[in-house]
Amino acid sequence: MTEILNGTVLANNIKRKTKTRIAKLKNPPGLAVLLVGENPASTLYVRLKEEAAKDVGIYVEKITYSESVSTSELIEKIESLNARPDIHGILVQLPLPNQDTDAVIAAIHPAKDVDGFHPANRKALLDNAPVLVPPVALAIMRLIQATRRTLSHQTAVIVGNSAIFAEPIIELLREAGVPATFITRDTPALSAVTRAADIIVVAVGEAGFLKQDMIKEAAIVIDVGTNKIGAKTVGDADPALEGHVGFLSKVPGGVGPLTVAYLLTNVLKAMEAQEREGVNTD
Ligand code: GUN
């Protein structure tokens, strides 16, 4: 038997609470979203974030650019948003088609970095003093907690393409007492490594990549893949896993909606911190 971890239900609970908290504020939290180019997946994610933010009462300013916009034009825009008291969160949808991603992310004021990607926020998390934590990492942890399984003596692997994506997840798992390692699809003896893990987070971007013979029975599988098969969105886990693993967070309806919900809580959190402490943009 596989228990499906329903991210949509968890996300709706979080959004309901966020909406109630925002309704009590004098001014709405503000979120700026920068979208560069016309990548269909990015366009879809931005639309989902914008709709969810508006629904809970966040003011959203979406700024779109052609794929040829310069890095310096993006940075100038970010600096003007850093200085605006009505904008509490700034999000640059990734991947950027042609620009210098590191320079663009570094230009966001850490207090407004609701994606938690700025080096200062990444360091704060590793130093056990988290401020803004990447929503996708919060979403994955929430899904793992929803299993109600005791996490001591469990191990995890993150199978992905990017160590930077895995870093905050590994850190949150470590804090929960779960040793976690990042591996890629090219890791030697991949199946043996994944078969030894109690928790598998998969984000390689290939439909059906994670197969039954790669997984220990009763494992927790969190699918973070997004792949298109025609008009349909599917994850990286083979649909045949359902019925053979202990817990499964599927795509769609798993990590995605929860990530959006935690983005909104980060905007509110950023606003509260900025009202307490101000934002120094000197
Ligand atoms: N592209 C894919 N995932 C993300 C995310 O969590 N944040 C941003 N900004 N871009 C993404």
C-alpha cells in the first residue's frame, strides 16, 4: 500500500491561515515577480504564484522582459525594488535565459529574497540561523513530516541536477536528524545508493526516471520533477511506484502547490521583519 502525500490539501491550509493574517494588516504585503523570456514552464509557474498571491491579499507587481534584457537592466530594476517600502518580496523566476543569474540574485536585498537564494540567506541557513528559507525546501520537509514517520535512523538521498537546489533540503533534513546526500543521475551504482535510502527526493527532469527497482520497499518518495508529455505535466517518478513505496508525493498535486504556499508565507515573514527592522539599502 502506498499512502499519497497530498500537497494541495496542505497548501490550502497554509494559504487559508496566511489570508487570515493578511486580512488583519493595515497595508498589504507586496511581491515583485520578474519574468525574463517566454519559457512556458516559467510563465506557468509565475502565473500560479501571481494568482495564489493575489488570492491571499498580497499586492503583486509582475515585470516581464524579453529574453535579451541585459543583466544590468535587471539589477537596476531590483535596486529600485529594494528601496520601495511597498515591496517586501522580490522573486526572479529561474532559469534566466541569457543573463548572469548569480549577479542578479545577489542584487536582491537579502531581507526581500523570498526564494532564499541570496548567498547571505543560504549562509544563514547553514549557520543554523535561518531567515528566509527556500520555499521548495520547506515544502519537501512538510511532506516528509506528513508521513508522521519517526525520522531518527532514517537516511535520505536527493537525486538532482544542482547541488544548490539540494543544499537547503540537505540542511533541513540534517537538522531533523536525517543524514542526506546529494547525488546525480551519473553517480556510480546509482540504484544501489537509492535502494539504501529511506527517503528519496527526485528532481532530474526526466519522466519515469525513478523506477521500482531503484527503491527500498516502504521508502518515502518526494517527486520534484516537472516534465511535459503533450499537455500533461508529470514528475520524475514512474507511475508504477504507486502501490510499491510507503509514501509518495506525486506531480502534480505534491511539492508544487506547497512551494507556492510557502512563498506566500515568506512574503509575509519578510514584511514583518522589514516593519520591525527596516531595510538598509545604503
Ligand atoms: N524555477 C524553478 N523553481 C524555482 C523557484 O523555486 N524559484 C524561482 N525563482 N524560480 C524557479
